[in-house]
Amino acid sequence: MAYCPECEATIDVEDDDIEEGQKLDCPECGAELEVVNTNPLQLDVISTGEEEDEDGKGSW
């Protein structure tokens, strides 16, 4: 079991079938997550780069 770092929702995953680098979607907030550690299970939000464009510092 892991928690979404974005919304802190519980994400139920099979620890035996999970691998580092695997991508998951949070069922609550829809954030795209990546497994960064399997023992203990840790997830991180995959940055899409949209945050950088929102502050007006896009690729102009």
C-alpha cells in the first residue's frame, strides 16, 4: 500500500508485482505517479513541465 504524494489518497498496489520506474495513476486525483522505491514503497509525481509554463516563463 502506498500514498499519493499529490492528494495523499491511499493507493492499493500489489507489492510483489511492482517495480522501480513503473508508472501508475492516482485513482483519486488522476496524478501520474512513478515508483521511486519498492522497499518501502514510495511514489513520486511525474512532472509534465506544465508547472513551468504556468508562471509565464514558457519557451517563448
